Amino acid sequence: MYFQRTIDQYLLEWMNESARKPLLLRGARQVGKTSAVKNIAKKFSHFVEINFDESDIYKEVFQKGMDIGQICEELAIITKKPIVPGKTLLFLDEIQACPEAIRQLRYFYEKLPNLHVIAAGSLLDFALADFPSFGVGRVRSLFMYPMSFQEFLLALEENLVLDHLSNISEFNPISEVIHAKLLQLYKKFLVVGGMPEAVSALAQGKSLLQVQQILNDLVLSIQADFVKYSARTPIHRFTEVFQALVQQTGKKFTYSYDSSTLNHKQIREVIGLFIKAGLIYPVHHSAANGIPLGAEINVKKVKYLVFDTGIFQRLLGLDLGALLLADDFTVVNKGNIAELGVGLELLKADSLYNQHQLYYWHREAKNSQAEVDFIAQFNERIIPIEVKSGTKGSMQSLHIFLEEKHLPFGLRLSLENFGHIEKVKIMPIYAAFLMKNFIHNDFPPSSIHQSND
């Protein structure tokens, strides 16, 4: 069963481009890369799938030193399928297993620009590290993530609920009945996460307990892959550091965690490998005095987000009953699952052509500590974003940031309905994917709304 994904539109636009480059799909394992390619393949007369993990004969074709035309001829003979520019989609899967095929990608653009070529791989970024100037200007990357909440709703056929969000604003909140339904769906999304196999099971009527078993299997699969990241790194280092990253998700990472057996250099090395594998995303501290935000990062201050909420809650052993039944996330937010969910949605809502970076802000001052969960850049604007696990909570840090940086407004994401108070726009936590639309207009001067603070 294939579910509609955001990447589908990107692939369709790429398919119809006149000046088309080979496409490289990048992302963690089992996020749906192969399924997305097979879905767009239905629009072609012919589909040729080459999996370099399945047979060494494909590697031999690329290792002979032939030109691209000869390579395509041999692949057509081996697969017994025609490779015709404009009519065939050539899919090079698990391409990291054949470095020579990675090198050859640029020549498809130069020699056969009308042939549609997509490459993908589960540990692709490890292989690309050996090609520092790989395919510049001749190969295009698309970054893929687990399913977003929007994709989750489509998979569950909640199209009408999704459509209902299209006309909302802080001055036109959603009905309380629909708001309550969306909150419950979002809680379920946090529990299930966005891994397609888990979402598919839920969509097919499987119970949450059955979905949890699928997530357990995925966790074991992820941990089994650790040995592939680096031959010189002992497996116990990966296990130890990954557990520390899970425990500290959404917090400034400290190397002096309980039961640590590694030095800082060893920990940094393992974290770098996890980033390459797409299992964690860094959130860098930025002074946020201007754009780009990345120009003022403090390398000593960084948080890390695990790549999926479903995987995260299985690793942390959160109380699912408490999460699904409670009026807010406070009882289970020791793992910062509310912040994690918003951070992941920020990544997924950005252009898939970019490897988007996340930032936060923290001020350390005697008797005046302040921290804003995320700092985002939308066009030329800097927007501070504070995440609350309930419907109440101080916004002191957000106001400090707005005053210090002389910004017109910030965002608060919580379990509240759409609204605003003073210089803060309020939106439900489930609507993070609509953030760009929501911040489009500034407040009218007379707009003051009382919230729960």
C-alpha cells in the first residue's frame, strides 16, 4: 500500500523538467525512498531497477570503465528491459555499495540528459563523504524524512480534517470539536511516528500494541546497522552514545552523562556517524542577531533530536496510556517529546532540496537564564518558537528574546487553539507544518487576545 507523500510532487516536477539532472534520494533507512521511486515509475513506459546489494554483476558493469551509453546497453541486456531516454526510469538502489556508480552519475547528465535516473541508498552519506566535490552542478539531491503529520493524516484518510485547516488563522480559530480531534490524532502520531511501515499497519486497522511491535523490530534493525557505520568503532560505543542521545533529546547535550565510558573525542566521532546515518539531527545554538542564523552558532552548545517520535518513545519507554489519555503532554514530557515533534515537523516542512538546519537560543546570565526552543528563518524574518506541552506556561524567555532582538512577534505552539496575545501568535502543536502560512501577516495594531497565561 502506497501513501501520498510530499516528495511525490517533487518527483513529478523533476520528471517533467527539460534540463534534468540525475536525482539522489538521501535519508535514513526505511523512510520510504524506494516506495516513492516505484510510485513515480508508474508514469514511465519502462522501469529498470538496479539493486547493487542483490548482485555483483551490476557492480561489474560500472567497474569496466565503459562510457554511459555502453553501461546502459549492458544493463538493458542483463535486466531484459529497454533503457530509452524519455521513456525509461533507471533506478540505482543501494548505490553506496558501488562507488564507481556514484562517480558515473554526473556523466548521465552530460551524455544522456534525457534519461531519467534516480539513485538512492540507506547509508549513502557515508559513501558520499569519500567524494568531497561529488556531482557539483550535475547531480541534484532530495532529502527524505519519516512521514510528517500531514502525510500521516492523508494515510489515515483524514482528508476532510486536513482541509479544514486550510483557512485558519489567529483571528479565525478552528472549531473546538475539530481541534480536540486533531489533538488526539496528533498524540497518536507521536506514538506511532512517521516510519511508513508503522503508519501502514495503523492505517490497515492494526492495534497500537501491534504497531509497537513493528517499532520494536525497527529499533532492532537500526541497532543492527551500527556495525556498518565504522569498522574501527566498537559496537558498545554506538550503543552507549545512542542511549545518551535518546535520554538527552531536546536538551543541551552534555558529554559527562551517567555511566559514560568514553572520552569526548570518541563521543563526538560516534555522534558524527549518527548524523551521517540520518538517525539524529543537530539543533545548534545561534546568537540570532541577524541572518543567516548559522553565521553565529556556538559549537559548544548543541541539542540533538532523534529522527522519529515513534522510534524515540520505544527507546525511552514512555507511558503510552498516559500520553494518549492525558489532557496535556506534561506527564510524559520528561523526554521532551513535544519539542521533538515540532523540531521534526520544521525539518519536514522545509524544501526537500535543502538539508535544513535547526537552531535554538539560550542566554546564560546570573539570575536571568532564558531559552527559546527553536529559532527559525522564514524569508528575511527571524521567528522565535516556544513549545509548550500543555495549555499553560510562562512565555518569559520568548518575550526576552523579542525585546532583545527587536522583533515584531514570536510563535507559541501548545495544545491551545489558534489565537494571539500581545506579540505572540499561538497555534496548536499539531499545525506546525502550517507555520509558514501562519506567520505570513503581522498583527494589526489593535489585536489583543486573552490566552491562558
